Amino acid sequence: MTRHTARAGSGRAWWVWGIGVFAYLVAVTQRTSFGVAGLEATERFDATASILATFSVVQLVVYAALQIPVGLLIDKFGSRRLIVFGAVLMAVGQALLALAGSVPAGLVGRFFVGAGDAMTFVSVIRLISAWFPGYRVPMLTQFTGMVGQLGQLLSLVPFVALLHWAGWTSSFLSLAALCVVSFVLSLVAVRDQPAGTPPLPAGPQPKSWAVLRDAWREPGTRLGFWTHFGLQFSSNVFLLAWGFPFLVSGQGLEPTTASALMTIFVVVALVFGPFFGALVARHPLRRSTLALGIIALIALAWAVVLSWPGTAPVPVLVVLIVLVAVGGPGSMIGFDFARTFNAPRITGTATGIVNVGGFTAALGSVYFIGLILDLHFAARGGAGELYNLDAFRWALAFQFIPLALGAAGIIATRRKARANLAESGVIVVPLLQAIAERRWRRDGRPGI
């Protein structure tokens, strides 16, 4: 029996993956908790829009900045240590935020949350490659993202309810306790690879930049980066910072209605995650085309809502949220590029590079949206509410810039990737794609 066959039939593989996914679900809960507490945070810290945005920006900066170092560490130390350490950092961060009474103290808490969150997803993706054969990886990657997004539901429903009932401190301490549960389960159950199998090839020492250079030079890695950049950021902007205030203060919805609409992100992940996973596995040469189509739909949805005269009807907002949410599972295509274009020894590093994309776009967008909101408020002489619909129209329109950059990056790097594949003998002529895709599935060769 081959190593892959043994792993695929192992019940332990599914157990390890399940605990890893739970750790990611907990990380998503920590990541999105501040976004739904934005109005309470404004009162607790007496914060302007820019200061409020800084909380999310700090978390995203730390997350994005650590992706490449985390990838290097995974290639050296394995996933288990990083998942466990990440849970510890998130527990510390949420405890600090629970007790914080000032902006600097709160920012320190978000720093630790971002650091712990940064270690989780990439580690779980590496576990999938270590425990399962290649043909199952695209679907399991989508399922990881899909189940992980249930963490948003924990933020939107029980956490919001607890926040309104028990207050700030008790609510965030409960999130810290959830991280402790993740720490214990991961420490006990997660293993980097099956017992008795040869270890996956290890990358160079983290102090060596050779592995980073090799991963970045591969056009497929950069293609994954721009795919993640263009697809993932808008959902993060909506969930982590400005979606809830936009719906409540901009569109005039009740907080309970806004919370209900935010749960659409979870439903979309549950529906489209498996669909995209199956589509990518079946048609690997159409991955970049799918990514470009999703970016176009997200841009169109924002254009319609932001240009709508007055507040948009709820059905129109639902369509917007659905299309923005589709970018979440769609961004997983970027990780498939990293996996299929790179050698196993640098997969962790390449995955980290890809994961930087969406969060870099998100942190820039979150910050500049907050800045534009403050500038609009100042231009009105400080009159009226800090958040209003006209201010949100100007501020949220900033997203068209990273959407355009993501699409341009995909088109440019796709050409380079196709040129490399043509040199290696992989067929990329559209009329012959079906033949190429059958060969890709048979031989495990990359496609775009």
C-alpha cells in the first residue's frame, strides 16, 4: 500500500484534520469578534473612526507581516507547535482586550490576537497536505475555510448576545477561554504527519532566505498572491471593521437585522466552499478565469449599492453580501496555486506568501476607509453623526482600487505562469484544455 493510500484511509487523518479545523474556527471567532463590537468599542475607548480602524489595522498588519515567517517556521517545525502557540497568544490577547480601559492597552491585545491568528490557517493547510493525497486537497481546503467561517457565526450570534447581556469584559474573557480549549485539544490530538511514514521534506532554516526566494520566483505563487489579494479583502473589510457600522449607521438597519445579514457570510461559505473545491479539482486550468469572474461580480455589487439613491432595499443588500462573501471561498483558489506550482519543501512558505495578499489589501482598505470617514466628518465641520450614508459612499468606494489591482495582478502573472507551463509541455490552448485537465488530474501537474 502506498503512503498516500494509507493516509487517505486513516481515521486518524480525519481526526487530526477535524481538531485543526476547530482551531481555525476558534481563530476566526477571535478575528471577527472586534468587528461586531465596533459600536461598543467606540464608547469604551471614546474612539474616532480612524482610531477604531486602527484596532483592525494593527491586527491585520501583524497577521500579514507574520505570514511569511510563519510559513518558514512551518517548513522547519511543523504545524502542531504553531497551532498550539497560536492558541496561547490569542488567549492572552483577548484577556488583555477584556481588561483594557485605554486605546494603547486594547491595541496590545489585538496585536497578540493577530499574531496567534496568523499561525493557525496556514498550519492547518499544511496538515492537509501531510495527511491526505493530492486529489483530496482542494476539497478539504475549501471545507477548512467553510467550517472555519462558522467562527463568524459564533461572533455574530452568541458573542453579540453575551456582549449585550454581560458586558465587554465578561464577553472577551469568554473568547479567551475558548482559545484555552483549542490549545488543549491541539496539544493532545494534532500530529504533524502519520506515525511510521517518512517526514515531508523540510525547508531551509528560517534564517535562510533561499526558500522565500524560490517560492516568490515561481509565477504560480505570485498568481496565488494576487488571487487572494483581489478576492478575500472585501469580506474582511466587511466582517472585521466596516460592514456592521455601514448596515446600521449607513443603511439605517436595526442591529439585530444587521447581525442576521452578517450571518449570510457563513451560509455562503457552506454552499460555495464545496462547489469551488469540486470545480477546482475538476477544472484546474480554469482557476484564474473563475477568480477574475468573482472579482468582477464583487465590483459590480459594490457599484450598484454605493450608487443607489438613498438607502438600498434589503434584497439588494443581501445580493451585495452574498457576492462579497463568495470572495472568501473563492480566495482559496490562491492556496491551490501555491500547492500545485511549488515543491513540498517550500509549500508552507508559498502558502504564507499567498495568505499575505488578501490581508495586505484588507488592512490598507480598513485604514483608508476609516481615514476617509474622518475626513468627510471634518469637512462637515463635525456636524451630524460620525457615520452617515454619504460618508460611507465615498469611503467604501476605496475598495475599487484593490479590486482593480488584484485583477491586473492575476492577468499579468497568469501570462508568466502559462509561459512556464508551455515550456514544460503543459497545454494551455483553450480548445485543448479538456485534454490538459485530464492529464493534470492523472499526473498531478499544475494548471491555471
